[in-house]
Amino acid sequence: MKSLKYKIFLLFVSILLIAQGITFYALYVTNQNQEETEINSRLSSAKTIFTELFEHRVEYLSAFTAITAKEHSIKKVFIDGDVHHLLTVLNNQRQELDTDLAMSITPDGVITGQLQRTSITNIDASTGESYFYNKIDHGPELGKHFMFPSWFQSQESSYIYAIDGLHYQVSLSPVLYRNQVVGWLLFGFEINDGLADQFKAVTGLQTEFVLKEQGKALLTASSKQNTQSFSDEKKLHIINNIDQSSIPKELIATSVVISQFENRELAVYMYSLRENIVSMLEEQWWPLMILATLTLLASLTCAYLIAASISRPINRLVDHAKVIANGHFQKKIIFKEKNEIGQLANEFNHMQVALLQREEAITRLANHDLLTDLPNRHRLNEVLKDLKNQRFMMLHLNLRRLKDVNATLGYDVGDLVIQALANRLQNISKQQHVQFLVHIGADEFILIVDSMEVNEVSAQINKELEEIFCFQGISLQLQVRMGIALYPEHTPDVTKLVQMADTALHHTRNTGNLVQIYQPELDVNTVERLNLINDLVQAIPANQFELYFQPKFCIAIKKVKHVEALVRWKHPTLGMIPPDNFISIAEKTGQIEALTRWVFTAAIVQCKKWNEIGLSINIAVNISAENLKEPDFYDFVCHTINQHKVGPDQVTLEVTESSVVGDTAGAIKLLSQFKDYGLKISIDDYGTGYSSLAQLKQLPVHELKIDKSFIQRLEKDVDDQIIVRSTIDLAHNMGLKVVAEGIEDAFSLAWLSESGCNYVQGYYISRPKPASELTPWLLNPPRFEQSDFQI
């Protein structure tokens, strides 16, 4: 991960590079423009200088020729015709202007005098060095006719004249005597390397004089070269490129046409290497580059220092944040700066204090229960690790009837009851022999005490709970169940002690005892229960369930027209398992829905089979509270009945009181739909639930089924007789039939018959049988005498 200092430094570097790049580019463009301006200015100046100097030379030569032609001595020699004297005068005049050519021409065009200066190279015999000297000779055209008589009529001030490959810039003037032309004077300068050198010295450009004739170029004069040496061929190639406007990039050049005559043209070409012109500008560029580089380095150094100054306090904050992340909240970070970084450091300190407070609160929440403020299960695990080298007793306490309190008085009152129990247990925990008190959740507590007699500890707890709990006129007696486990007697592993105490507590719920000490055999039921939970999932697909039927004897007609469908589980290893052992498991694990549907379908199929052999039997099927919550249970029942073509009046649905209490409105609505469809509705185990007479009045039922707990002791318990007779009278007054289950003797049958009971069910009539055994029984049932129905 790139550091902040590096990012800030990189940002500064990027900005500086962009700024310097823009500056360099602007300087470069400016320099290029300046170079082009300088080159164009140089070429334009050279062209102007050459033109002005060459024209000045022409004017000077023309004026001299004209003035000389007017002198008396010149006129006289032309009139006298003395050639020798003429040449002497002509040479004197040539020397005065130092021209390279002098000529005298008669009016009819005959050259009477021609003086030509040539340079002679000689070698000194003593030194071996070469030297030059000038020589004046008669020209080769002496006595010949002048080749350009048309010039006599021309008004040009100068001409280019060629003699034996040498070219001269000449001026021609008439010699007049009494307004008559008596001859012509001609003076000229040779166009040679010396002239080219003179122009180069002035313009600073290589100067070439070129004569063009019939498309060919002839180099007539060339200035001396400094460093770059070009051959004549190379020079002509450069001149050709200049004419075609294809000048190489490394050169700058210009040209001027001096004169055109007789299909020939004389021009001057001036050129130079570009680097020779721009070298001075480039020399100015390097100091700028050095200055820019030094500026960039200084800027980068400043950028680094700025980045470091920004990132240094932030790095301190980052290091401090890591300290906080490791859980150390006490050390504060101190900044003297009053800027934003200092403010951020102060906020860090405030955040650190808040985190410390929050950490302490979270730690307390993680180890304490919100309702009672007692240590929780997480804290218990830590305490048990510290107690593994001590002997102690663990009591797992469960507050009784809390669910009833929540259902009748509300959860707020239930919470008050739990808090009251916690406060009283805290009084016990203050005693010297009590080491720890834990609220592990809901209505369960764990008390850890030194090894004492169980009865003594139980007595102390019950004494603390003797005081009645009162709330808004309601009085409750607090009572707890206790599961007890001893360490290390029951296990050397302290972590398993909670499970053992819980197993003992669970056993109190099954036995009704208030205190249970853990015993190894208690784990068997727990293990078997877990195995049943796992095996129950596969029981229906494995076809392990079987339907039994128990007859309901109609006292009025002395026949059996109703039976109750009872499910049995044929476990592959445990054998026949009674419903009480697995129905509650099915309800708690969500398997009751599938089980009820299997039972209902099997019962309807059997009902159809009995119909086919002439037995019209009404079958009662038990449904649970969970079935009443299924959104499609009504459709399932109706579809199954219609599918097997069984009459709805042949089906009775038995529901317990507790199934209706949870959602009375929803239960009434669904049961009303079943009643409207034609099914019979029966309230099962009546008298053991919490339903009121108002609720019973609203239920769309046909019969009440009195629980067997009131029937089995009718002969010995007068109170049960009173309850049963009152229930029968109540049901009849409400237009309901009554079924008594649990008939096990003749007295119960006779007493119920005299009390007006409609149906009886129990072992005295018949035990539950599978359909294969019950069918012959139904076809040939046992006979009862009239005396059997009288006490």
C-alpha cells in the first residue's frame, strides 16, 4: 500500500512536471519561432544587403563611365584615332576606378582598345610559398566587332559581359563630340571569388554566382568556406534544390537574379547551415535548461518536505489508531499544533474515551444478563475454568409456571417475576458458601456453592422463596425446580457439568419432583430422545408408522359406530413406541404436520375399505394446534375425503383445549369451515386445559371428550364424579354429545350410563387394535347385558 507521504509527493511531482512541461513546451515553441524569425530575418537582410550593394556598385560604375566619357582627353583620343595613346588613356582611367576590364569601341562597333586584368599565381623559389599578382593584358577581342551592338541603343545602366569564361559587370557610355557619337567607353568589374567573399563577409552566408544557360548551371564564383567543405557538384545540387524550393532542413538559403542576357541568366545564391545561424540561440537555451532543472530539483525537494510535514502527524495518528485497534485505550495522543491535524488528534482522544466506555459496556453486556444484571452463560464458562481445581455443587434452577404467568398476565409481569427471583437468589449468593450465581436465560438460573448437603441447600432456597410475590393485587408463590450436579464426583470435565445439571432438571419435569440429583442413567432418556428426533424424519418415508383404532361404544344403541384412529411407531430397533414418547417431539421439530396428514390419509383409506364391506364407521382423527395454523390444511382434508369418496359425516376431528387457547379466533374460523363442510368436531381431553366457558360456547363443536384422568377413579373419588356429572349436564345443556375415555371397569360403564354419557371408550370396551384385528371385532362385537349399564 502506498503511503500518504508518497501520494502527496507524487501529486506535487505530477503538478511540477506538468507545469515544467508546459513551460518547457512554451519555451521550445518560442525558441522555434524565434529561430524561424531569426532565419527569415537573416535571409531577408542578406537579400536586401546584396541587392543594395550590387545596385550601388552598378550606380558607381555607371557614373564613373559616364563622367570619364565626357572628359576632353578621352574625346581627343577618339577623334585623333591614335591607338597607342588611346590605350594609355584608357588604362589610366581603369586604374583610377581599379576596374578589371576597360574597352573603347568605335561608332561602327569595332573594338579599338581592350584591357583585361588577370591574376597570376607564382611560387617563391626560396620559400616555396605561392603568391598572387595582377597583370594587365590586351583582351582577345581587340580589333573585333563588339558582340552586343544592341546595347548601344539600350537604356540599361549595366550589363554582364563574358570573355573566355570570365564574367564582368560592365557599364557602357557614349563619347560625344559636338553631339555626335565618336565612340563608346566600357568599364567593368569581374564577378569572381573575391566578390563572393566580399558579400559573404557582409551577409555571413555562403555566396555562389551561377550562370544558367539552356537549363544548365555553371558555377562562376564562390566564396571561401569556413568549416563545411562542399564540392562544386554538391554546391550545384544545393542550388538546384533551392530553385525547386526543396531546401534540406539543415540548410537555409535564398537567391537573387542579377541579370538576364542572350538567353542566359546570372544569379547569386546565398545559403548556410541552419546550425550556424541558430547556434547562438541554442547557446541561450542551455542556461534556461539548467535553470529549469535546478528549479525542478528545488521544487521536488520542497514537495518532499511538504509531503513529509503533512504525513508525519498523520502517521502518528495511524500508529495511535493501531494502538487503539489492539485494544489499548488509555494512552492519549498529544499534538501542540492548533490546526486541523491537532483538531483531529483531539477527536481521536474523544473517540478513544468513547470506545473505552463502549468496550466496557460491551464487555459487561457480553458477560451479564440485561434483565437481571446477573452474570450470563458466557461468564459462567469463564468461571468454571477457574473452579476446575475445587469441589463444588452446581444447581440448575427453573422457575415453575412462568409460561402461565406470561400467557395470563403478560410478559412484562413475567419479567418482574424473574427479577424478583433473581433478587432473592442474590440474597443467597451473598452467603459465604455460595461462589457464583448466573442467569443463563429466560426462567433458568445456575447457583454454584461449596459442597453441602442437598437438603440444606434446597431448604435455604425454599426459605428465601417463602415470601409471596405481589403485583397489582395478584399474589404468586415463587417455586423452582432444581437439577443438581457435583464436581468432580459426577465428571472430571467441568465443562460437562452444566449439561448434567440440565439433564437432572429435565428429569424433574417428567417425574414431577422438585429436586433431582444427576445420575448416569438419566442420560439414557436424553440420548434416546435425540435418536428419536433423528429417526422421526425418516419414519414416514420408511413406512414405520401403523394405524390402530379404538372403538367408541354408543350407550344408547349398544353398538359401536365410532372409532378413534391412534398412530403407533414400529421402530426398527426400539420396537413399538407409544405416542406419548414421540408426538411431543414431532410437534417441537415441525414433523407433526406430515405425521397428521399421514394419519388422516390412512384413516380415510381405511374408512373407505370398511364402507366397501358394509361397515359405516365414523373415524375420529386427532389434530394439533400446529395443524390449525397450516394455510392449506382445510383444502387437504376436503381433497382427501373427496378423493376417496367418503362422506364428511364419517369423519370427526378431535382437538384439545390447549390447541384452541393459543389462537381462538383463527381456530374458531377454521373449525367452523370444517363443520359447514359436514365434519364432526370434538374437544379432546376436556377439563385439563385453560379454556373458559365463554370460549367453549363460541367453538363450533359437536361433542366433549372428558379426559381419562377424571374417569379412571370414578368408583373411589366422589369429586371426580361431581366434575364428570357436571360436565355431562353442561354439555347436554349446550346441545353437545359427551364421550368418556379411559373406561377400565364395569362400575365406570354403569355410572356413566346412568349419568347420561353418550359414548364410552377404554380398555373395558376394547384395546386399540390394527384394522386387520378390529374389522372382525366390528363384524362380531361383544354383547353387553342391560345389567351392565346399571349400578
